[in-house]
Amino acid sequence: MRYLYSFLFYLALPLIILRLLWRSRKSPEYRRRWGERFGFIPHRLDQCIWIHSVSVGETIAAIPLIKALKAQYPATPLLITNMTPTGAARVKAAFWR
């Protein structure tokens, strides 16, 4: 099943990229976070907790989890990625004041 999903994803990839380009015309923030959407991040993933949320709603729902993880594992780095600029803004507002 995983191979079928991967195959279909690769077939749809040009359409996904075109949609992101179209969306980025109205909102340039979409263009700045492409790498994050496709799993390319400028951080090392060794010994960290990675939380990825797709929408603003998921981001808001994940904030209590992130706070609990920070309290439980203060020495472990947390990597938080989002699919939308508004989700990333919510993370920044919640943790970087």
C-alpha cells in the first residue's frame, strides 16, 4: 500500500507544485516554506522531537502537547514544522514572544 501511495504522490507532484505556485501569487509566505512542506529542513534531526502540523487547527491543538513535551524533556530540542504560514505564525506567537 505504501508503494501505491508513493507512486500516486509522485504522479500528483507536478500538480501540487503548480497549486503552490498559484497560491504563492496571492500569499508570498507560501513560497518561503516549500522545503518544510517536502520534508527538507535546515536542522539536524538527531535526538530531537519533531512535531508537524498541517493546519492552523492542528497547530492550536498541538500547543498544549508541545508545552508538555518541553516540560517533560527540557534538554531535548523540539522541531515544529507546519504546512501553512498561518500555522507557523501561531507557533511563533505561542513560543517566541
